[in-house]
Amino acid sequence: MSFHFCDSMIHQYRTEGFAVFRQILPASLISDLRKATVRVPEIARNLRGPQAQRLQPVASHDIDLKPFKDYAELPPLVDAIARLLTPRHKIRNEFDRTGILIEPAERPGWTNWHRDITEESNVPDLEEFRRITRDPHWFNQINCPLYEDNCTWYVPGSYLRENFTEEVAAAIAQRPPEGASYGELERAGIVYAQGMPRAVRLSMDAGDFAIYHPNAWHLGNYLPDRKRVTIHDFAPTPELLDWYRRWSEKRASN
Ligand SMILES: O=C(O)CCC(=O)C(=O)O
Ligand SMILES: [Fe+2]
């Protein structure tokens, strides 16, 4: 079935902090994006080693951006984002922040459970941050997989509130010992991801599109034998871009 926007997605996004537009990318566009990104794992691993998690931004590398422009301007996607958020939320076509998430080459790995930006992130104005981080129309992030992607886990509704004590406990990094086998690492990643109360997994197929609040609890759990090429992006308003500019300035100044 092809994608149809449903008003219940607006409710889900506001209460849970995420929505998945299933099968919104046409097969021809998936194919063009796969071709454009075929060298991404090699480029990322040459730069950052075999465990590289991403290449970012795509605009800084030798990648054909034409299919990315087609993705950013895809009419059903532009329309769905406008209905979910507002018509002022747009995927830009500069791709100067857009990344590609990839699988590690050698060992299973994962990010810790985290919120991307918190009160401890040297934000430009703490009072403002406390307000906007609970606003569904402010921060957003996109994962758009070109191959089946089960890496991302998410705690619905957590962007709207403080941490629960058991969330802080579940997020404490539990790194397996040096020399752990592939199977032990794989198991440890699953146990760590499942250890977060109320977490759900964003199970996605090629051509699905997830948009989510990045200051909710989330993580990525990765296996080398699970190919991953997932566009990592956002759909900002001019105000959000300005906020990121102010945040960079604040961090550069101290
Ligand atoms: O891999 C993912 O889907 C999530 C990655 C992530 O949250 C991060 O790198 O901050
Ligand atoms: Fe994150």
C-alpha cells in the first residue's frame, strides 16, 4: 500500500514525539539514492575507521546530490511534513547538515541511551530551551532508510517531561569487557536497548521515513551484518536554524 497521510499521525507526533510515514519514497527514488550513496561506507571508514557510524554532511563529499534534491522536494513528503508540523518546516536542499548513517564494519556497537540536547548542552538561553524542548514544533530529526533499518529505539513521550529515575539508571553505559566476542557484543547491545522502560523500536523498511523529537530518549544499536544506509536529516523552520546558529556561537565563545 502506498502512503496516505492520516490525521492520527499529528496526535501521535505531539504525544509520543515521533511518526513514521510508511512507504512514502517511490522505488525509483530509493534506487537513485542507493546509487548515489554506494561509496558512502568506504568514504566514512577511510575517514573514521571501521566502526564509523556516519558520513556527515553529504554536501562535503563527492556524492551526487540530485537524488537528494528529489527527496527534499518529493511532493507527498513536503505535504506530509507540512501537515504533521507546519508548511514552514522544510527539508532544505543544501544538505550541509544531512548525514548518512551506516553499519559498523567489524563489531556490533551502539550509542548510549541519550537525549541529543539537554540543559547541560551549553544552550544559548536556558529558560528558552526549557520551553522549546517540550514544543513539538521546535526540534525534529529524520531517519529515512534506504535498506531495512531496525537500529533506532525510542521512548515515546519522553520529550515532554523530565527523566524518570529508572531511565537514568537504564542509560548508564554498560560496555562489555575488552576482547568480548561478536556474539557477546551482539547480546549486550540487545540487552542494553531492551533495558530502557517503555522503549519501542522504530522498525523500518526501505522507503519509510521517520521524523522524531531528538531530545526524547533514544539510541542506535548496530550490527555489521545488517546493512544500513539511512538518510539522517531534519526539517527546520527559519527559527530553528537561527537557534542552531546561536548555539554554535555560544559554544565557540567558551
Ligand atoms: O542511529 C540512530 O538511529 C540514532 C543515532 C543517534 O541517536 C545519534 O548518533 O545521536
Ligand atoms: Fe541521538
